[in-house]
Amino acid sequence: MTPAARLSAAIEVLADIETRRRPASDALKDWGLAHRFAGSGDRAAIAGLAYDTLRRRASAAFVMGEDAPRAVLLGMLRLERQFDADAIARLADGSRFAPAPLTDVERARLEAASLDGASPWIAGDYPEWLDPHFARSFGDERAAEGAALALRAPLDLRVNTLKATREEAMTALADLSPAATRWSPHGLRIVLAADSRSPSIHSEPAYIKGLIEIQDEGSQLAALLAAAKPGEQVIDLCAGAGGKTLALAAAMDNKGQLYATDSDKRRLAPVYARLERAEVRNVQVRTPRTTADALLDLAGEADLVLIDAPCTGTGSWRRNPDAKWRVRPGALEQRGKEQAALLDRAATLVKPGGRIAYVTCSVLAAENGDQVRAFLARQSGFSALPTTELTAPLGERAFLFRRAVLASDEGLLMTPRRTDTDGFFVAVLRKSSS
């Protein structure tokens, strides 16, 4: 397919997403099935165009003066891909399979493209209803924080220290040119071009042999800050597919006992194969039962309970750009109830002197500091670790990391703009020994 034909295809996909109110991944899959002639490179390029347009939907619509699929894609090419009006006109020239030629109005808007006077939610490319929430978290910097959340994320990997060092993993992946991550001592990063295909990590020998896992550096840091130690009794309360479970097991050096569970046993399905590949031996998967809690026998026994809480996912928008336009106020309220229930459940599991690590991939105060403060008001005998103690597991990186994050009395917030990671909130709540 020609570059111009790829633009037309992306406009078609965007129209499908808008008309049928469906996830971008579903629309792209259906387009590929209906256009089997398109090669993998074409499909990757079309997906890149569609996702980049969704990242910059509000600002592109502002520049173009309308929010139709064609308009926002053209605006994205100007704002995100940095194409000038002439370059865009060469692609949209009305030739076979190409978009229709630019109108005089479109060209004028592309030539004058500016976000001067745009509201923060437009410049930051997030839903307008979230602006008060972003203002609480970031104040006058909310547009810049939102814009960083609209950038494309790199591909981050965590080295499984049970099987390899970071240097050994880098050598095994030399053809992908990985670089060491800035904060995580176990991370590797592969930067991807806008129109490039993601490497097939799952087919790499290093992945098959369990040397690496796909995990954002922010998620790696959240597991590190939980500070699981060899020999401890640890519970991963929202284990899901097991990403943080594997990181905790490595931190524990396969010593002690780690219990992985989730409210939905279907989410736990991938855990078993991942544990085997990583050669993790200290994890016991507890699937929830219908008549009793899968963790009743562990009440008051845990040194550490990790809550990777369900949330709105605002911190992961770099990887799921269409999700930000589908999130609704009702979801924030529902997630808040779930978060409070999980914190209260964790309080019954942790022993005196033990810890609760509360983690979200959200940048919203309602899901972060507010939840911690409400928990501390409900549950006596708990206190939040100060930032200096919380970041101690990072060793020599801790000082600069504390300067980068947005710290509060309740915990710390990582963001793409501040730490070049996904948005993650981490708080560690310690139960008094008496």
C-alpha cells in the first residue's frame, strides 16, 4: 500500500471507531480481516496512524475546526508527525486510493496550526470532564502532563534476575538495541519509531527462556518500592496476569511464600505458564472460591500485601490512547468503591509491623491520595511511609527519583513527563507493631 492509501485506511478505521463506539483494536482487527491483501507493515502503519490520531484527537480537532475522522487525522499529521501543509497535500491529492485533495480551508488551518488559546484539556488531549481532576493533580501544569500522556510509549522489558543479569539480557537482545532504563535496575527499553512495528518479543529466545518479561518501567518500580524480601509471606491481591507477581518473586529470590489471587479467576489464567517459564518456585496461586475467601487462612499473617488496584487507567493512556475517550465519570465512582474495599480487605491480612503496598496506574487524586487518606481515617494503627523511606529500595537512584516524582504525604506519583514512565501512584502503609 502507498502512504496515501494507508491514510485512507486509517480514516476508515477511525470512522468505524466513532460510528460503532468500539475499541480501536477491534476496528483494526476487522479492517485487517476485510483487507487481507494488506501486509503486516501496512497494518502496523495504519494502526500507528489511528492510534496517534486518537492520542491527539482534541488538539487536532481544535486546529482543524472540526472533529470528523479526516480532519483529526490531518491535524494529527501536522501536530504529531510534524508534516507541513505541502507534505500533507502530497499525500491527500485525490489520486487512486488516496484521500481527497485538501480544501482551501483545510490548507489554511494546517498552515496556521497553533494551540494558542486552547483550553488545558485540549492542549493536553484529555476529556473535558476530567479537567478538574487534572487540575487537582497537576495545577497549571496539567496541559503539559496530559500532552506527555499522549505520547507514544517505548517498549520496556524487565530482566528476570532469577535467570539472568541485565547485561546478559542486553547481549541476548542486541539486535533490538535495548538500552538500560533510567530508574529500574532491572529494566531495558526499546524506543519505537512512529511508523514502526513493535518487535515480536514473544518469539525472542530470551523471552521464551524466561530471561525477560514485558513490563513498563513504572510498573517495575512499583514492585520494587513494595520491597518484598526473601523469606517473607507476601500476597498479591490483584495479581491478574501476573506481571507484578513475577517481579515480586524475583525480588524474593524464590524464598518465602508468595500468594497470587484475583477476584476474577479468568484473569489468572496466564499466570501458570509465566511462572513456569520464569522458573518461579515460591508462588502459590489461589483462585477465588464461590463459598469462601481464598485467603481466609492467611488473616493477620502477611508481611506484605500488594494491591495493584483496578482504576481508570489514566496513567496508561500512552499505551491505550482510545481508552481515555471511553472512560466515563461513573467508572471513577465504581473504581473508588472497589479500591476502598481492597484496602480494607488487605488490612485484615497484614500482620503487626507488616505493610500494604497500594498501587494504581492512575494520575487522579480521587484514586490515589484520597483513597489513602480515607483508609488511614478508617483503619487505626496504619501510617504511610515517608517518601525517603518509600524510595530507599532504589539505592543511589533514590535521591534523583524523589526529585522527579510528584510526592505527597500519602505516596508518590510517577508520570511520563516527570519520570518517562507510565503514570503510577505508589503508597506503602505500615501497620504498627503493637
